[in-house]
Amino acid sequence: MFCLFDKENTVSISAPDADGAVLLAIRDLQRNLLALSGKVRGFELADKGGINIITENGEPESYTVKIDNSGVTICGGDVLGTVFGIYAFATKVLEIPPTYRLTDLFPKAKETLTPDDVFFTSPKREIKFRGWFLNDEDLLTEFKKSGGVRHIDYRFYNTVMDTEVLDMVLETALRLEINLIIPSSFVDIDNPDEEKLVEAVYNRGLYVTQHHVEPLGVSYFGASNYMKKHRLDGELSFITNRPVMEEIWRYYSKKWAKYNDRVVWQLGLRGRADEAVWKLDKSSPASNEGRGALISDAINTQYKIVKEILGGKSFYSTSTFWLEGARLYGQGHLTLPEDTIAIFSDVGLDQMFGDDFYSVKRLEGRKYGIYYHVAFYGRGPHLADTCNPLKMELSYKEAARSDSLYYSIVNVSNVRPLIYSVSANAELMADPHGFDYQSFKEKFHRKVFSDAWKTVAKLRDRFYLACGNMGEELLKKLCDAADFYYHDYGGLPFTRYTFDDGDLYMTGRQILKGIFTRYEDYAKLLPELEASTKRFESLYADMVSAESEIPADALGYYRTFLEYQTFYMAKSSRWCVLCLQMNALEKSERTELGKEAVACLEAILAARKIEARGKWQGWHNGEKKFNLTECVRLTEEFSGYHKKM
């Protein structure tokens, strides 16, 4: 039998003509083998090796892995197929969890490893593009030393993510066979520090694409910077200043074209940040027909610009129907180039599709895809993994049934806090028709928690059930207010719209800032929110009691990704309840409730050391979205409570 390593020896690795992304994956494999064997050197590249890595001209993203007496052969149909094959070998043969870079789950070192003879191949994939969007990535951005300065008039995005931090995410994505990345919010490739993010994605062999607020890779902020840099006059308007807008699109397209066939181009027209274009450009038409014609004109103009810059070569492009886009496309007011992929969005509030997804007739020959949220800063999950996988499973199966899964991009925010949902989603993307959440849940928990898997799986089920039900009535109101399309699903086997941490903090902060406009709606839900708080508090107590059952090597994961998140939700829910209660009182009557509310936030801040231990120290340096430290100050000011110094 073939031996990978023993006390004295290690195999070498042969990879003729390998470069770029394949060499980076080999580096990761070498690191894994060294850690698994407990050695400080070995597994070097050589002309002949026990592990032979080959790239052939075959089916894109395909691979085969074979182990017999002569050694290991990993053969990819193209560069990305070879990369996937290397990581599949690490996952299936070395038994290294694909998310270990973010979870610290890694097998114990062995003295020797002689794997069984195996032969396996890549899965048959239904989804051409399987992507992640690192959005609202406040923790990732400032976790390590800054990757540079961003020139953007938006308070959340002042620094650039360090490429070493991004690389941990990219490696994890590749191990889960993700092939497409939006590396950050509002990327401005004209800034060399930000271009490093795009370059890092490209160097890993992944496709790179753009946020729906960045058509052709340029957002409102990037376009504003361009106009200032080149001293251009006039408004930032496709209507009143069309030649300048076309100049900007052409300039950015040339920059992005450097990454040639790995770019998936985003087409569209939006305003500042994530707003409709007419909120910025007052010369926009007032009718939906006129607005649709305006955006369609911009999309088709952008398409022609890319075609021209690429010398007529074919390319991939998408247009994402988010907020006003969903309404305009749903009403038939948007037209796209024939080969542009039409992307339906879920309603981020509840992670379910709106009515446009069901009412729009799919055209023969048109490719369709989805934009899905396991994270949604505005009201949905951000720092706690509360997107119920049953909801995600139903949504993807609906998309598969309607032939709308040529493309999938998933908003994963900071990735690490949502790693369970991210893992489930990756497996769901690999086989949307055959995926079964209950089977996934059992397999996942058996792998991590061994004999304690049933205990932990039941606790996780209770975690989703603990989230409060916000109800259909409020969801409809919020959809109407935000220009989302609401869809009536009837009875569902899970709670559709829950009190996630985003809703808790948006509600609390709006109360504390005196801008809360839905007190009557939320006052009706106060009993449900109080009940949810008690469910989380009870669950946390049971999780602490269950620690004795958890295997020692899984205890760190358990405390970080289950126990801490339950504590965080319990305290966040209690704080929100107290904010709602204080809202009904005069300031002179709020002191005692304020004291308790401040204590909830300070307990979370103290408990963060669980999530930020070891190499993760500083993980919360950039926590600016909810900004719990500021919430403490706002709570003190609103309640009149101040700790004695």
C-alpha cells in the first residue's frame, strides 16, 4: 500500500508546468501535510513524486483523484479543476474540514498515513457560477493590519481588507468548490490598494464579479472620485452628463478587462450607496416605464462598451434585480442583452423570494440566477448565524425547479460568524435537487462532535426556533416601504420572518436616536420578543450544561459558533426588549431599565473574547455596523443611567 508519510519519510509532490493558482493550492496542501504529520519540512516539489498533480485540457472545473500502490494522481480538466481536485483530496483523504482556516477544526497529527486505494471524480454541477459576496465586511476589514486606505464618502468603508485575511476566505471558498467572488463592498479598482483584492481573487483562479451597485466595476463613489481626479464638470448623471458617464464606464472597463475571462460583468444603473438612481438624479423619469427605459438604455450601453473593449470577444454579464430592479423587471419595463444573465434576488428581510420571482415568465435561451442572503446587515443576520437552512433549502429548490440556477451569489458578510450556513449553502449549490438539510445536519454534526452529535444537533435546532416571529403583517409593511416584492407563501414549515440580530439592533438604535417610527407595530410584538429572549436564555444555560459531553477537540468550535452566538442573541434580545420598554417611559423613569440594558451590551463585549481567542485576537476591531460600544453610550444617554466611575 502507498504511504504518504511515516516517522522517517514524506512523499514529494510532482506538478509539471504548474503555476499560478495551482501552485497556491499546492502550498496549502503542503501546509496541511506538514501539520498532519507533525513535521517541519518535507513534501517538497520534485520532478517525480508520490503525489502527481496534472492539468489537462478537459471539462472545465472537473477533476479525478486516484490512489493506488504507485501513489496519488490528481488530474484537473483545467486550472480551477486541478485546484478543486487538490482540495478534494485534502477533504476526502486527509479528512481536513474545508472550513478549518476559519473554524480552527483540524485533525490530530499522525505518525503515519497510508490511505486506502480510492478513485473519485468531481460532481456533476448544475450551477455554473457559485459565488460569495463579502458584503458589510466590517470585521474582515480591520482584523489584521490595514491593507490600505479607501477614498470613499461612506463611514463604514475607510480601510481595505488585508490580502492575507482575504486569502483565508478565498482558500475556504475553493475548498467548498465556490468559483466566484465579490471581494468587498464598493471596490474601486482605480485605487491600487483595492485592486489587490481583485488581483488576489484572480490569482487564486476564481472568477471575480461586481456588486449590483458597481456596474462595470464602478460605484457612485468611484465615479465621483474619477470626476474629481480628472476635474470633470457637471452632474454624475447618465441623463444630463451621458458622455462623462460613458467615459467613466469605459475607463473602469479597461481596468477590469486586465482580468479578462475571469470577470463576470455586472450591468445596471443605481444611485449613491445602495439606492435607486432617481434618489440621486432628480432628472430621472417619474414613471416606471420611463425609469425602466433609462436603466435598460444604461445596461445596453454598458454591454456595448465591454464588447468593444474586449475586441468583440464573448463575455459573461449579469443584471441583478434588487429593490426597484425587481419591481421594474417584474412589470416588464427592463430589457437586457440576450446573453446577460438575469439575477433574481431574495427579499433580504426574510431570505425568501418576492413575487417577481414567481410572476416573471422565463424566456427560452435566457440564463437566470439568484442573489441570496445568509447575511443581511440592514435587518437580517450579521454577527449571528440565524438564517434557517430549511428556508434556504426551500428557496434553492424553488430556483432549481424554475430553471433559475445558472448562477448563484450569496451574501456572506464576514463569513466566519455564519460558517454553518455557508457550509450548508455550498453543499446545496453543489446539488440543489438532491440536497437534504436533515442529512447534511447529521453528517456535519457527526463529523465535528462524534458521539455528542445528536445533543448538539438538537441544540442547534432550538437555536433557530428561539428566534422570535415578527409576523407577515410587519413583513408586508417593510416590503412596501423598501420597494421589495412581497410573496404570499401560505403555510411554511419554519418561521418566515424572525428577529435576527440586525432587526434587534436597528430597532434599538432607532429608539435610542429618536428616529423610531414603528413603535405600534413593534409594541404588538413585544410579548413575542420577550418569549424569544427567554428561549435564548434557557438554551444558553442548556448549552453550558452540555459542555461535558463535547469532545475536547470540538469544544472551541462549540463555544465560538454555538454557545457564544446564543449568549449574544439572548443579551441582544433582552437589550432590544428594554429599549422598547424605555421608549414608552419618560426619561426620568428609564434609569433602572437603562442600567440593565447597558449591562446586556457590556456582557456581550466581555464575552467576545470567546470568539476572539488565539489567532483571532482583534477579530472585532472593525465592528462598526452595529457598533456595540456606541450602543452603550447611546443607551446611557437615552436612559439617563451612567455608571459611577
